[in-house]
Amino acid sequence: MAMVIMIDAGLKLEGEKVGEVAEGIGAAIGGPGVDAFKIEEVVVKYKIPLNAIIVREDIGDAVSPMRKEIADSVDNVLERMRNVVNERTKEGDKIIIVGVGNTIGVGQ
């Protein structure tokens, strides 16, 4: 396994806009941290790079229909994901792409 990429929504900070996209290293998953710890424990054990792509959202966005700004961020997420893959892997490498979260706002 050459890489794991996790994509999730993350709470925006003051001054950030809903739908902005951020990149980082480590597990992108909300909650109390147990899931993130276990994921990071395994990838470290097997020396697998773990990258994160986050779409910024407001606290209310997690429990309401998906806003246009979040839906419009998809192209930016895909571009960043392609860049990470192209820059950090080679042809033939196996990659896991994990879409984290719920789908509460998707069907609205």
C-alpha cells in the first residue's frame, strides 16, 4: 500500500469560508479521537503515508442540507487529490481513498 488519503468535512475557523479546502497529514475523522488514533497507529506500523483533505464547514452544516459552497468544492478536492497522488506515488501503486462522514445533506 503506497498511501491512504482521507477526505472529510472539518469545522471552519473564524475568517475561513464555508467550502474552502485544506490539506494536511494524518487521519481526517471527527469524534473523540479513538478512530483517528487507531487509523494512525496502523499506518505508522506499516509505514503508509496518511494524507488528509478537508472541506471547511460551519457547525450548522453538519446537520443541515448541503450548502452550495460545499458542493462546489468538489472540483477543488478532486484536483488536490490528483496532485497528492501524482506528486507522492508512482504508476501502479495501490492507494486507499477514504470518504469520511455522513450523507445527511446529500439528498436534500
